[in-house]
Amino acid sequence: MIFATKKIAARAAVICAAGLFVHVYALATIPVQHWTQASGARVYLVESPAVAMLDVQLDFDAGSRRDPPAQAGLASMTADMLEKGVEARNGAPALDENALGEAWADLGAQFGASVSSDRMSFSPRSLTDPGLLDKAVALAARQIAEPSFPDAVWQRERQRLQAALKESYTRPGSVVGRAYGQAVYGAHPYGYEMTEATLGRISVADLKDAHAAGVAACRARISLVGAVTRAQADAIAARLLARLPPVPCAALPALPAVPEVPALAQAQEKIIPFDAAQAHVLIGQPGFKRSDPDYFPLIVGNYILGGGGFVSRLTHEVREKRGLTYGISSSFSPGLHAGSFTVGLQTRPDQTVQAVQLVRQVVKDFVASGPTEAELKAAKDNLIGGFALRIDSNRKLLANLAGIAWNDLPLDYLDTWTQQVGKVTVADISAAFARKLQPDRMVTVILGAAP
């Protein structure tokens, strides 16, 4: 029996590594089921019976926007330490980081913990063979609710991370990105940067407090994609949260309000001396929230401006026509608050002034006039034609489902995505960009430019 289980686990490891989870959802509807459990947890399910695998994502409002300013990095370190061991509790033995890793390997399953600006996420993955899935869910529940936060491991991890931070100051991409985030977001939590000093102020007690405050069953959003029924998914979701304190949200302290990202009052330019073969340039401003009704005109418009790779206007003007860079792109990063709009490129130091002026002009012209009908048609064709690639694996589908759950999007969001893109007009894009972007008030951060 043990030998059979090991064989199943080995197959699971091969399947997980290969990522063989291709679907045919692009030509069919994607039925999303949603319900709320007695605990208050909200569950979202897409049944995917083609492969005997289950992918899960649990999201909590415990991202880095919840960090105290003097302890930037607290949320990230809390998630990181969740993989360093679990306590002995309720008859289950303690597991250190090595034993925990071996336990997951024996099951041929995986568990990940991560943090973004807005959320803390846990991602268990397992085959749906009952003997493996039950054990994987039980182990994930322990890791979510009962991390041990060993002090010796935290001291080691903190020293390692402090050394990594010092090393990052020698990398131009890290330096320019850090300066850009602070310039765009100011004092907003989206602009907080973890440093050696903020790490030094984080104790094991702080990690435990952050976990207890942020990981509450009643606030969970749980997304599941795989070969399970609704009844099975409901039971799995409940088991994943079962070891957390059964406290209703009404009895918990309200999470503190986080202010919105302030608009920039004026243009800023920051030049950072740096000995680098290429000058690194970032230009942008706060953009928009994910809940903004202009979402589709903005993503279609950005594809035309700089998000479409070699077919974008920025690439055509800056790279193809003038040879000022090998690659240039623009992007929006919407969240619960206004994430940044960013144009990024690298260029020869002696060409920096010309490249920056040209980028500013291209963005200004696009905001003023919008795209052409030909550009819009090409963008729609590419986005709609490539939609299937956004959902061609369980993991991609899970990411989309978790986005629906986190952002309270309609359950038919994926079914109507191509229709929403198809409805966008030139006038829609022009109006949306005029509302969101102010080219005369953008931040420009340049690292390594010629004197």
C-alpha cells in the first residue's frame, strides 16, 4: 500500500513539473460556481474533470498595504516563514522546514505562500486521488493556521534577506524600481520598500501578530479549479480553514482603512548616477483601480500604446524608427488602489535625453488623440485571438478565477471577456486615457544617464 502511494505521488510530481493541464475552455463557457460558507468564507469553483488534479488559492486581505511603515516587508516575511515549519497541535507532531518539505514531496503535492500589495495568498496543489488529496488538505490546513515561526530560522532568514538587499543595491533594475515606486506612490503603502532597517524591526512576535490579524477564516476568498464536485469543494474549503479560530468577522476588529493613492501635483524628474552600460528609464504616474469602469478601454488602449510588444506604438516610434532602444513597453498595474502606469526602457546613456523626450511626446499624443481605427482593429484581433492562452492551464484558470473572487467581478467575466474587448471604440479609449493620465505631471526616473 505504501509502495502504491509512493508511485502515485511520483506521478503527481511528474505531472506538476510538466504542467500538462491544457483545456478547451476557449470555445465553451466557463461555469463559475460561488457560495458563502457558514464561517463567512467565500468559495469559487470551476470544475475541471479532464485531469485528476486540484489547484486551490486562498486569499486574505493581508498584503503589504497592511505593513506598518517602519516594518515594511512584514507581510512578505510572514508568508515566507509559513513555509519554515508548523507547530505540534491537536495531536499532530511539529514539523520543521525540512520535514515539511519532505511531507509535501511524499505526497507529490505542492504548497506556496506569497504576498502582493493587496493580498496574502496560499496555493495548495494535489492530485485528487483520495489518499493523497485528504493528506494534502490536512497538511495545508496546518500550514495555514499553525505556523511555528521558529526564532532561529527567522534570525537566519533575516540575515540572508538583509544581505540580499545590500546586493540588490548593485543592480540597476532594483535601484531604479525602488526610486520609481517611492516617487509615484509617495507615502502610500504601495510605495513602501523593505530595507535592512525595516527588517531589523520585525520580531517573531510581530510575525505571529500579523498572521493572527490577517488570516481569518471569515475573510477568506477560496478559489478551486480541478476534478472535484461542488460538494467536495465545499468540504475541502472548510477543512482548509478548520484549524483557524472559529471567530465571526463581526467579533473581529475592523481592518484599518487604507487611503487612496494621491494624484501627482506636478512633474518630477530624478536622475540617479550609476555606472551602467545602459541607462534605465521609468516614466509614469498612479493609474487606476481594478474596479474602475474604464478597465477594458484602458487595457486595450495600453496594448496599442506599449503593451503589445513589437506591434505597439512606442516600439514603432522609439525602437523601429529611431533605434533608441531594443525594447520598450507600457503597463498598468491596477489593484484595490490605483496602481501605476509605467513606461520602461533601456537606452545608451548618450541617447537618454532624446529617448525620454520622444517617449513623453508619444504618450502625450496618444492621450490627446487616441489610437487609429487600424490600430484598434489590430489590437482587438490580437487580444481576442490570444484569449485562449490566458486560460489554457489549470493554474492560469485559477489565477483568473481568483481575480474574479478578489475583485468581486461578475461570475461570467471570462465568458464575456472577448465581448467586452470587442465593444471598445476609439472614442472609449480616448476618453478613458484622458481621464486617467496626465502626461504633464508624470514622474521620470533615469539611472545611469550620461552627464
